[in-house]
Amino acid sequence: MPNTSVIVILIISFFASVTFNGFFRNLAKNYNVLIDIPDKSRKFHFRATPLTGGISIYVAALVSALLLASLTSVSFEANISERGLMKELGPNETNISRSYEVNEKNYELEIEKSNTENTVSINLNGSNKENTTVKVVQNNDGYFEVILPTGETQTYKYDNGSVTLVSEVESQPIIPKLLNTPRINVDTTTLSMLICGALIILVMTFDDLFEIRASIRIILQACVAALMVILSDETIRNLGNLLGEGDIILPIIWSEVFTIFCIVGIMNAYNMSDGLNGICASFGLIPLVFIGFAGPVHYGTIILMGILLGFLAYNLGWLGKKRRAFLGDSGSNSIGFAIAVLCIYYSQGYSSSGYVINPVTALWLVAIPLLDCIGVMISRAIKGVMPFRPGRDHFHHKLLDYGLSAKKILIIYIALTIVLCSFGMLLNQLYPNKEYISFA
């Protein structure tokens, strides 16, 4: 991805977030809804503050994507796989478009796969602007029969990224180079996240207004997580080589249950971390940076980075201390949901780019909110207190009691998160097949 494209996307999504955070913040103030009142116990802010961060970042993400399509050279590519509900709703043909460079010449390759006939039609648009259509069928030997427009048939084999013509004297292999053209990939995961994200905003905004009971909230979170699994068919099946005796593979039914459990757990961990300005959004932003730039850059992660930076402009008072906004349950749950799904997406091999992180590496990316959540729940269980009952027993509360300011605590959290993410990604690179080292 060109650096200019990254900068443009960041700028567009940042200002979209600033705009909608300001809009929904003023709307809440004018109508006196979704206002968080300080209580000097757990809520340490000095003035009533709107809880509009969640709906603001969701709308900003949608608008940013639309602006990218209209104001830049970035194009949309639909890549809806036959997974989840898409098995029944998906079309009989799948279209993919890519730009390649062969022998210093650029070609636009459009591939149309027929799911009913098991054939592939290819339109090749070269520098001469003439379109050529060929059909490709894989034979029983694993070779590919290429039917040219003239009716001539040629046989090719594919091996380790090289395409070679099969004949009495094999040709020199052709190695296409994929060009890094600006493109937004709208896939099954993206659509599923948008649908489930809208439900999270709706349900958790209701929670911000009327304070839903913890048990009901968990059930609703589990329903959204289950819907994500059903829509995308993405689950945590491979736990990696945690014990040094090979990858641990979960049965399908248990992988679905475990995935729902993990998504709900991360959502609550991020929700619990949202006790001081900037903490929860930073817990979302930093893993996004590591995920987004460690491998092939995904436009979706860049958009999420920009909208979180735009929210932080309000949350941390960069635009004035009287113009703050909070995430609310809708925002913190949305961030936790997005991070959980992206960790599954990249750790289970669902990424279309082929970029994969070890499953245990995902734990390093969410280490602080996850450990804080587990520690608090264990502590409350020992004391006989309901695990999800609000309290002042989180790590940031203890640091406040030690006399540290909110700004210093935020800096400590950011530094620790960067260190842990860096260490986890380093282990991911050094020991890609020895997850037990990272897990230990």
C-alpha cells in the first residue's frame, strides 16, 4: 500500500471521527440524553459528559469508507466467500480483480469463477487495452488446461508461485508480481462485523441509557458473538503448538463455543478497562497498529486507527477540556469486539493476504485488559462479590490510590501495551512454530 494512501485514509477517518463525535456530543447535550454524571467514586470526571463515543466511531467508520470511494483512487472489491450464511446467499459466480507486473508491463487481471461449472474465466487487459478472455480448468493430474480465445488448449503447472508451460521442453517459469494497488476488500468478515457492530451499538446504547443487568448484558453479548460466528463461519479451531507436541485442534462445536466465549470475554475486558480517559481507546489503537503494519496493510485497520485517534481528540481534551466525550458501554464493547474478531481473523488464517499470527500472539496484544479483567473477577469471587459488579478494584484504581495522576497512568498503560505487543510479535517472528515458548 502506498504511503500516501495510508496518510489519506488516516486523515479522512480522523476528521470523520472528529466531526461525528462533535455532532453526537452536541446532540446529547442539547437533548440531555446519554450524559454521564460524575460520582467521585468510580467516575472521576469534573463535569457531566456525553457517552456518545460508540455511535460516533461506528458512523465515522461507515462514512470514511464511502468518502474513500468518492474522493480517492481507492476502489472497492467484493470478495464474499462461501462461508456461514453466505453459503445460501452467495452468488454462483465470484469475481476477483488484481493488477500484476510481468516483464515490466502492467496487466489488469479479472477472474470470474463459476461455482456451478467449476471453471474460471479470465479477462486480461494489458497496455494495448485489448481484452482477452480465456478459460481455465484443472485436470485430474493437477495441471491447468487453458482454453484460449482461438480454441487452442495449453497445459500449465503451478508450483511454489511459478507458472510453467507443460510441453516436451518446459518453458522458463513466469513469476507474476502482484502490484500494490489501492483497494478496499469488502469480504464476509467485514460485512459480518458491520452487522454485529450495529447490534452492539444498539444494545449497549440502551445499556448506557437504562443500565441493563449484568446477566442480561452477557447473554446479549453472547448472542451477538454467536451471530458473528454464524455469519462469518470464523472460529478459533487451531490453538497452536502450546504444549510442544503439535497444534491443538478443537472440534467444530467446541471451537464455536470457545470463540463465543473469547469474544464475550474480550468485550467485557475492554469494557472494564474504560475507567480513565484514553485507556480503552489506546488498548484498541495500539494492537491495531501492530496488526496493521506487521503484515500487508488492510484498509479497514487504517480506518479504525483514524477514528480512534479522532475519538481520543475529544476524550483526552485535545479540542478543549470542556468538549470531552466518553465511549460509554457501546464504544468500549465495540472496540473489544473489533479487536477480538481481528485477532481471530489473523490468527486462524482467514486473512485473504495470507498474513497469519500465532494464536497465542493475540493474547500478547490484549494482555493488559485481559489480565486486569481476570484478576478483578478472581478477586471478587474470593470476596463473594458478583464478578461483573462495578467497583474500584481495577489496576488503574489502585494506581490512583497510590497518588498517580490520570495522565501518568495513561502513559504507563500505553508504554506497557507497546512493550507487550512488541514482545509478542517478536516471539511470533522468532518462533513461528514454537508457540509454547510464547505461551510460557
